[in-house]
Amino acid sequence: MRRSAELARFRGVFRALSEVLPPKMVGLDLPVYLVLMSRPPGGHMGAARVGLRQGKPAIIIELDKGCVERDTDMAMLLLAHEYAHALTITEEEGHSMLWGHMYSIVWKILAGEDMDNEDTK
């Protein structure tokens, strides 16, 4: 029962994040979805990619379900990392300066830090 509660809580965090910082805020006209899976592709703990969701283009974040169940703190770091990739999905370089900036913004949101004084526009 605890594991399903953790997964539900984690999905709630993702939903809140995607409402506070939707891809539209950075000029991407695609919805973002979270998929928790047993083994994300490529042997990684997570990935962000553009794919089809219900036949329409979307940004899909795939995370290791086991990580979310075992280590919530690590899962939050992973979510911040992949959400930053989702927001910079059009960048050629995976870990560009823009990605780093987005990562810091996402992490601050997840950590509950005050964003009123941030230059996020």
C-alpha cells in the first residue's frame, strides 16, 4: 500500500509542477506527460522525448518506477533533471546552459522556494 501511495503523491507533484511551469511558458506548444515504467529505454533512470500520446505529439517524461518507490529524494532530483530536458527539448546540446537554468528553476519550484524575485520570464 505504501508504494502506491508514494506513486500517487509523486504523480501529484508532477501535475502541480506541470501546472506551475507548463511547456507553453517556454514557447513549446506541446503537453507534457509522465510515464513511470519498470525499465526506461536505454538503461537510464529517466528520459524526456517528443513522442505521440493518444495520437498527438507530446513531451513524454519516462522515469524508473522503482526509483520513485525506493527513494523519493532521488526521484525528485530525477524529475527535476528530466523536466528541465522537457523544457529544453529543442536544444541540440543535452546539458546546455539553458538546460541548467531550467533545471535550477524546476528544482526551486520542487523545493518550495520563493520564485517571486527570480528572472523566469
